[in-house]
Amino acid sequence: MNTEPPTGDDLTRMLVSMKKDVLERAADTTRRRPGRRFGIAFGLVALIGLGSAGGAVAMGFVPSPFEGLAQPEPSASVSAPPAPTPTATPTPEPSAPPSTQPVGGTPQPYLPMDCATLATESSLTSLLRAPELAQEEGLVFTPRDASLRQNGVQTCQWTSSSEADFAVFEVDISLDDPASADALAAKREGGAGADLGLGDDSALACGDALRCAATVVVGGYWIEAGYEQSQEFGGDTTDLVVAQLGRIADVVRPLEARAPWAADAASRRWVATGDCSTLDLVTPLGTIFADPSLDASWSEATSDGRNALVAAASDEYDCRSEGTTQDDDGLPIYTSIQVNVSAGARWGYERFREYAVAGPGASDGFTTVTVTGAEDGLLQCDGMSSICYLDVLVDDSWMRVIYEGPVDAGQAPRLVQVAESVIAAR
């Protein structure tokens, strides 16, 4: 058995795999039955599928530790912790009273502090020796990411890497919610979680030798944090993580939250008014795709399992239908159609479109399409893709239709039909 630490491409692949696990725990393993399934296309498709920072780093669309940068090892991956900072962490001054955010504008999180400042104020270099912010703040790749931002969630993820090791630290911060009590209880279940004595309440649970997750409630804020590294934790690793959480709690406590973001009137048509039974179609999916089995399972998609805060803050439509047919050999063929709608997320759609068409993620795989009833449509689907994405701007809201199934060049116009059917029924 090879016991050497991974390097080069092997390390890159490990990072991609672990980022998927960190950021996309929504994968529904229970539905992966024996049979024929189809792979995901490359390029920005992978970024869209991963969402948030993980996909951006994994696919190389934002600066990553693998750009030939010489960086020291992550602090928790070496035998001795870094020397303590000689000066005490300054206590931040309380922020100014919140002001009203522009209606329908680019949303700002409740926490009145950006990721870079949070890293500086909390002395993040005491945990990660060379932290890099994984993604440009406010850049979103999915309607789900846009929904979280609109609901005031501040998401920050930092990486630190050497040739042989890496570490990742991430936080989601929003206003406290009754669901935080469940998150704390889950981490303490069975005695697996430890009370940290931080903030107003806190708990830490380490599920294996490579990752820990924490919940901290402090000063009216709810913090979900995760730490992951490429080597097994040393004896000091947990202490380093807890110390970092304590510094973040001290920074966050005195800050007065911003006012909530508000969508404009036009987008209220797409506010989720219930479960997926309230997202109607004029033409059934089974008719559009000539697969009657797709009509039997229009339901909520698998929830985002990144953490309890994300699950509580997400309020967009996230609906999926799955169908099964058979090939000539009698093997099952699975098809999945998913529709996401984030009301008021014009800002997110426009940033994503600029990034995908003219920015760092630009490629020839995107096609502008006309969608009846919508202002704009952007399709990524070619003849050899088993997964296609259609992004739609309608009523200042962001809709995404996703197809996954057999390779078929005819799926692109069918995605347009799905979007038009949903718009006409609304």
C-alpha cells in the first residue's frame, strides 16, 4: 500500500473530491440504484453543479493553491503549532446602526463584515498559515447560492496548501434561528460532540480523522463552521480550531446586524408559496420528454446538507422529478429533471452570466436562447452531454432547469419547453 502523501494531480483530485463532500452533501446516495447512469459534462458544468466556492477552486476558475505558489504547510498538518501572535486580537468597535438595503439590489449579508476583514480581525493565520479566500465574495453559481445571500447568509471559505498537504476552513454566518438549537443538539447526540464554552452556546463534533464541524451562537448570530485537512488530526488540531472559533465569536458578538434585503415587486410572483406542488406546469414533464414515469415524482429535491443553517435559510423552489425507462437489454435508464427558482435574484443571474460568457469562466459551450415569457436564457448543452443546464431570467428572478440522463441532442429544446411551461402556469 502506498503511504506517501499525494502530490500534483493526485492532490488536486483529492481536493476536488473533498470540496464536493464539504459543499455538496446534498447528493442523494439512496437513489443511486443499479443500472445505467450517465456522467456529468466537463467545464463550467462541473462548477455549476458544485456551486459556491468548491467548484470554483476545483475547476481552476479562481486562483487556487495549485497555481505554483510556494506556501508553507497548513498549521494543523505539522507537528508543532505556529508561534502565538504576540499581540492580542483587537476588540472590534460596534458597527453603525443598519440602514435599509436597496430594494431588489445586490444583497448584503446580515453580518456587516466581509470575509477578508473577518479573517484579519480573527487572526486566521493562527489556524491556516497561508489562507486564500476561495471565491470572490458575492459571486454565486446557483439559484441556491443567491437565495442564501438574499436571506443574509455570509459564507466564507479559505484554503491553505503546500505541495503535499492542504486544509480548508469555512463558515456560514446569519442571524440566530430556532433551528440552531437542533444543530447544537445534533452535534451533542450520543456524546459525540463537545461543549466548547464559546459565545452563548456552542458545540463541536468531529466525524472522522479529517473533518470537524461546529455550531456557535453568539450575540444574536448563528455560526456554522467546518475544518478539513488532508492528514489525520494531530493532538493540537482541535485546540487550534476551537481557538479560531473563539476569536470569530469575539469579533462577531458586538456587531449590529444589517437590515434585511427585500425583493422588488415584479419578482414576488416567484416567491415559494409552499412545496413543489405549488410549482405547476402547463405541459407535464412526461409529455415533454416522452417519458410518463417523470410525471409521478415531482417533489422537493434533496435538501442541501452542508449544514443546518444553510437548510434553514434556503427558501427557493428546488423541485425534482425522476423517471425510469429500460434500454434494449432491459437495464434501467434514469432521467432527472430539476427546476430551481430564486425570487428576486436578477443580480445573481447577471453576475453569473457575465462570469460564464465574458469572465474567467467563459467558454464556447454557452448559447443564448429565447424563452417565451422570459427576458433572457442561457443554455449549456451539447450533443455529447448527459447533463444540460438552462438559466433563465424572468420577472427579475433566476430560474435554472437541469436535465440529467441519456445523451440526446434533442434535450436542449425540451429544457426550453420546461421553462416555458413553468412560466405559463405561474
